[in-house]
Amino acid sequence: MFIYDAIDAAMLKDRNAEFRDQVARRLSGDLTEAQFKPLRLMNGLYLQLHSYMLRVAIPYGSLNPNQLRALAQVARRWDRGYGHFTTRQNLQFHWTRLSDAPDILDHLATVGLHAIQTSGNCIRNTTSDPFAGAAADEADDARVWCEAIRQWSSFHPEFTYLPRKFKIAVTASATDRAAVRAHDIGLVLHRNAEGRLGFEVIVGGGLGRTPFIGKTIREHLPAEHLLSYLTAILRIYNLEGRRDNLYKARIKILVESLGAAAFAEKVEAEWAAMDRARIDLPDEELARIRASFGLIAYKKDPGARAAFEADKAQDRSFARFVRNNVAAHKHPDYAIVSVSLKAVGETPGDASADQMDVVAHLGETYGHGDIRVTHAQNLVLPHVPLRDVRAVYEKLSESGLATPNIDLASDIIACPGLDYCALANARAIPISQDIARRFSDPDRAEAVGELKIKISGCINACGHHHLGHIGILGVDKKGEEFFQFTLGGSGAEDAAVGQALGPAVPADKVADTVERLADAYLHLRAPGERFLDTVRRLGVGPFKAAAYADADPA
Amino acid sequence: MSTTLQALTANDLRTGEVVFRAAEGWTGRFAEAQLFSDPLDARAELDLAALETVRLADPYLIDVVVTDGFASPTSFRERIRALGPTVREDLGPQTEGGPRVEALRRSHAAARSAGRLGLIRKR
């Protein structure tokens, strides 16, 4: 884990003292709401339907046990006993009092947590692969580069008032677990034919009302030039991005209007002209960051694999958990364990304070003190010795955290929707619960296999619906909730924006429709095909016919 | 029979909680909200609320419908604000329970099943 140094600690202390003063001035009436709102937003505090919402940054989705415990303490002491993990790998408290916010932020600062870069038209919290540092297929530890981006981008004076918010995601694996192609900048770290580390630089991805998959503007940027190249991109965007129209202000619109090639030319020209050495990370700082993550002293355990396999053979439930929630670690005697926050009937991404404490304890006891948040709203223990997977599974089970459904139909991404969010048009959580119940039989869920369902309660697409194998978007039709379907989207390395299925359906028909789509897939699939593959092979036509088979004739 | 009225709502500045303008002061209970039949009266109350900047954040007017003697916000969003999250009935003003909360819940159930289920149509 990267531990914040004295500079970071002093920065957080100053920032929190400043915000405490701003809150006091607002409460006394010295600041109007219009004056105060941008200040509170820059500290992650939004006003939502029922209360304020505090969005806590979890840089690149990485937490240590003390940080997760501190989040549990905030949930218990100042909120309503739970938090909501988001598709941005952050955590939201939905019942924050303005008068408590300074104390909460001070408490979080004791463990190096904060709400910086969670709002405003700045470079937002960088997101990454939750398996970084553990994945067998990675070219490097993506967190090292994310941390460099965090240090460079925090309070960056040139990029604090961009045309619009700006999101960067980094992966170092060919398997994309960070949806990098749906970000303003996506970075894929790899080694070229000469073995040199470099980034594929993807620009102009994004969701919302005009979804785009990002375009590659550089196949291989030497890794050491990351920060200067990012500066060049941000500079072009800052100068040429639109500020006249909120909905056309993201970089995706600029890249689309100029064309990726012309945009790339401008970036390259800016990059060629700048003093890169002043911006790029010095080798010694990179080495310091790399060292601060610490190398885990993995222990060989020759008998572990046999014991693990024997446990699986004896216990079908454990075997099912391993099939779905355990991934290969780069060390053969370790495993990556996913903790599902998608128990059937629960709110996707919600964790109670007690559950946070359980995961913190497991991370500390069995997981080398490392806990990750995924953009799919689950948690991960990335370094569990194979011999301890069984114990971890049992303790997770006791707390309702071992649902064996990662990437299955009940592992649904859902934004808070109209149950909490001031922007939403429709609810997302109860829709996800309805669908999950239809796939609560684990045999049926496994028979359907990988099926990523993503639900947003409005066009802003926090639930990544465009990227769902089945995407569901809530709309308001004359005061009633209706839901539009898209099929064939993906946020992974085969990224695509889903295609519209047909007319919207009312709330109580959504789960039926999903079941029909799943049944159609089971009928139509070729051997080895996932739902997504079948949709791509056949198009939406046969699925549309199945979904609307019983609809009233027009 | 139903009549359209207006109510004045805001969030409490300090706590963020949903509040409604009552006959006297502000209340967290929608059932105690003052209902305005004259839009000019409602507008005048909103203008006054805008001056209460140390107490309120974001005051605005909402439409209210009275059906069978029970008032409820017309929009689904405002009914959720008046009750709390539909997925967490243990949170928000709805925890108080009682006939008025039940009436609000029923009105939103009614709106969700207003005989429009046959809307899925083949193109």
C-alpha cells in the first residue's frame, strides 16, 4: 500500500481546516448557498434527495484495513450504518449532515482518506484494475502509475477549472477490468516488441447522453513520458473544449468534432514543444512510489494446491464460490478473492459498517492488508494464500458477502437512482433486486454464465448501462418509470456501446424481459458462446422478437 | 375527485433533511405541509423561504394532489422525498409509519400501476 507522506498529510490538514471554516461561514449566513455550493462540491459534498451525500475518494480503488475500518466508523457514528461503493471505485455516504462534514473529513484524514477529486470540473480520482499488482497477465503494477497521476493531478493549478470533469483509468493487463475505453483518457500499460514499458493512450471515451468508445491516439507512449503527454492532452482540451454547452463540454465531443487524427496531431505538436523534463516524473520519484507499495514476500506452500482442490471436491458450495469469485494470482500459491456486494435482495454496492469491518479484518488477517474496490461495485482481496481461501470464504459467508455470482446475471451494476439521487428519473436499485431474484438459483445463474447487466436511473449513465451486455436505462414517461434496453455493450477489452432493443417497458416488466433475453440466449447460443457473443453474432433481432413476443399488437 | 394544490419544500441547511412549509414554521412530515390553492400565495411563501438562507437550502414548490382526503405530491420523485428510499423503509420520514405514510405509499403504488401495463407494443 502507498502511504501518504508528510506533504500529503499537511495538504489534507490545510484543506480540511479551510472547509471547516467555509462550513461555519455558511451556517452563520456569511456565505450564501450560491457562494458555498461550489466549495462544498469541491469537498465531495452533494445535496441529494433526502440529505447531503459525501463522496469519499478511494484512489485507484485501493484501501488498507484501517481505511476501511475508518469508513465503517463514519457509517456508524455519523451516517446510517452503511456506505455505497460506486462505479468510480469511490464510496458514498447518503445521510451526511452538513454540520458533521468537517468532523467526518478530519476523521478520514487520520487514515489518509479524503473527498478531493470527487467533484468539480477537475481531473477526478483515477480508477484502475482492482487486480493490479496481483494479476497474472499484467505488464506492470498499474497502481504505481495511478499514484503518479494522483500526485500530479491533485489541485493541479492549470487543470482545476476544465470545461468539464475529467476521468482517467489505467490498466496494465490485456483483460480490461477498469473500463478504460469508456473514460476521457484510458491508459493500457504494456511492453512493446523491445520489452519497453509504454502506454496505449486512448482518448475521448465516455458515456452519458452521447456515448463513445475512446480512440487510440498513441499505440506506445514510453512510460516515463506519461505526465507530459497527459499534460499535452489536457492542455488541448482545456483550450479547445467547449464551455458554452454543458452537454458538449467533455473531451469526447472535442475528439469527435476534430477527428481523432487531428486531435492527436495537436497533442503531439503541444507535446513536442513543451519542456517535458519539467513535467515528467523523475526516475527517483517513480522508484520511491514503486518502493512504497512494498513488495509482498510471497511464501511458497507446496501442499496448498492439493488441500484447496480437496476442499473443492468435498464442498460443492465452496467449489461454486471458487469457480465464480476466485481468480488466478500471479503467484501459484495465492488467489484473488472477489467479495460480492450483490447478495440477492440487497442494494448493489452497499456494505454495512459490520461488513466493512469483516472485510477489513480478512484483508488484515489473510490478505496482506490490501483491499480493492471494483468498478462493478464489489470488493476484492487481491493476495489471499490459497490455503486460506476456504477460511476467507467461510467468514464471508457468515456476513452475507460470499454470493458466488461475480459477472453472472445477479452481479448487477446499479446507480443509486431515484431512491437517492437528485438527478435520477427512475429507480435503479429495485429493478436490480427484481432481476437478481430471478437468477437467485445459482445453477440457473451459472447455466446462463457471464451476463453483465448494468442499470442507470438517468442518461448520465453512472450505472454504465451503455456498456451492459444488457443495459437498462430508466426514463420518466408522464410521471411513471419506464426502462429502455440496450444489448451488446461491453466495458471490457472488447468495448462497445450497446444497441437499442425496442420500446421501453414499465418497471414491473423489466425482470420478465431480462428472463426472456436470457432464455433466448440459451436457445440460440453456439457452443462456448457468452450472451454477449451470441448477441454480436446474431444481432438484436432475435432477442427483440423474444423480448416483445407477448406484447400487444400496435 | 382530485384537486391540484401546491406545497413548499426545501432541505434543511444544517442536516440536509427534507422539510415542508407548515402552517407555522417547517416540518419533516409531508402530512403537516401547508397546501396552497392559490399559486400567488405559494409564490409569496417561496419568496419568503428564499430569504431564510441560514435555515434552508434549495426551496421550491411542488404540485400536490388530494385524493380521497389524502394529499400526496404529484411527482414520483417528490413522493420518494416525502417518504425516504423505497428500498430502505427503515430510513427517512417513512419510519414514523401510520395512516398518512401508508396513504403516501399507496398513492405511489397507484401511480405505478395505472392500467398502463399493455404499453409494450411491437413496432
